[in-house]
Amino acid sequence: MEVNTALTNEIERTDNEKMYDENCKNLLSNKMILAWIMKECIKEFEDIDATDIADFYIEGQPDIGNRKVISGEKIRGLPTEVINDNDKKIFYDIRYQATVPKAQEKTTELIINIEAQNQYYTGYPLIKRGVFYASQMLVNQYGTEFSKSEYDKLKKVYSVWICHSVPKRLANTITSYKMSECNIVGVRTEDKENYDLISIVMIYLGDETDKVSSPILKLLNRLLSEKLSAEEKLEMLETEYKISRTEKIEEELTHMCNLSQGVLQRGREQRNIEIAQNGLRNNVPLDTISIMTGLTISELTDMTIEKTTKIDTK
């Protein structure tokens, strides 16, 4: 009986997490929310009004990788999945194309991927996964955006990661990683548009009560908080970010708040962190703690450093 109950609870928890994840992707795919992310995190849009980005520069409807793309909404046949070395499909959360005007009537086109990452401690550096996703978006352009040797048609790609439950040292930070030119011998300057083709942006969220100057951190901290009600979030979107209250947004927010997946996720992570902290206090070997909690050695080292820093500042 206990086994059956435990199995039922686990199935229900898993189903809730999947539904929460889907609600979150659907919500983030709203063009105005994407526009605010783009304005702050993608240099090409920093001087463009968020409303104009949503109305004029996002092409079609963003593809959401956890459901079948509806005919007529797919953006130029872009695939929403890649294959890893175990032949398992990996779906992008949100993927779309955008255009941005340049001087002399020229236009540059970008391919953008948005990922919502609920768990920071994954067993590997998230930035490496970001590099992999962005690289795949470059490779996948062959046969869709260009063929043969038409590499001049390659479009710049962005992979933007929105990360929850991060170490305090990372909370409320946004960092960009991109290619740059470095002369080793002599001086030569290449047009930036010929090599600046890949960029990864890591958005590390904090708490909904944190006072931050960044509009997008404030928006995402509150939007994805499990402590605020759907009504509070809807009012924030409407009054502070010009995001209209629609039936779809209201439905997604209500579902997210009801599922409370964030509470479940943080509860599991907090439990593992407490076990790890107890092990560190009792000088348990790091590899043993890693096996017990699923945290990597580097993550446990970070926790040790944070603990030491906190003691030193008292």
C-alpha cells in the first residue's frame, strides 16, 4: 500500500512539473515578455522600444519545443530539436527569428533561443550546455538558411538562459559570452559581422523582493516567483511593462501558481543542500557528499567558499 501511494505521489509530482514547465514556456513565449528580454540582453535591440520589438521585429509566432508546431506558425522550417549521443531528442524551450534594422536600409536577421532552467546544480556547467545549444543553431542552418558554400548567409544566434535557484554570489546577474577578435601577430581588422555569430546570455535570478535596477531581472524575479499570486503578477505586467492582460496569460499564470512547482523544486534542492552542508560541517569527504546529494565536487567547493566568506564578513 505504501509503495503504491509513493508511486502515485511521484507520478503526480512528475506530471505537475511537466505542466508547470509547459505553462512557463508558454508564458515566456509572449512577444512582449520576449521583447523585454531582448531589449536588455541582446545588444542589437538595446535602443529599440520593447513595444516596437514585439510589434515589428519578432517574426511570426515563437516555436515552443515541448509541443507540436502548428502549421503556419513554424519559422522558416527551423527544427526544434537536436539529437545527443544517446539518440535522445533534446527540445529547445523557445526558438524564433527576429530582424533588426541597420544603417543604409540593411537588415540583420537573428535566431534566438530562450531556455528556462529550474535547476542550477545539474552536475555540469550550464554555460557549456548554452554553448552546445547555440552551436547547434549555427549547424542547423545548413540546408534551411543556406546550402553548399553559401556561408555568407549564416545568421547570428543567441541562446538566452533564465536560471532559478542559483548560488547567492550569482543572483541578480546577467552575463554575456561571445566571440571576439584578437590579433596574435600583426594587425588585421575583420568586419565584426563576419565572426560575431554566436552569443550566450546567462540570466541568474534572485528573489521577488530584491531591489534591482534591471527591468528584466525585476520582471522575471516576480513573474516566476512562487510566492506572488497570479493577480499580483498580472497587475505588475500590465502597469509596469505594458503587457496586456489576456485570457491566455491569465490562464498560464493561474496554472503556474496552482501547481507550485517552484516550491517542490526548491524543496528538493534545499534538502540536498542541507544534507551537503551537514556533511561539510562534519568533514565528510566531498566525493561521498556528491554521491549522496547529486551535487558536483565543484558545486560543493563553491558552498565551502561561500560559507567561509560569510564567516569572514561577520
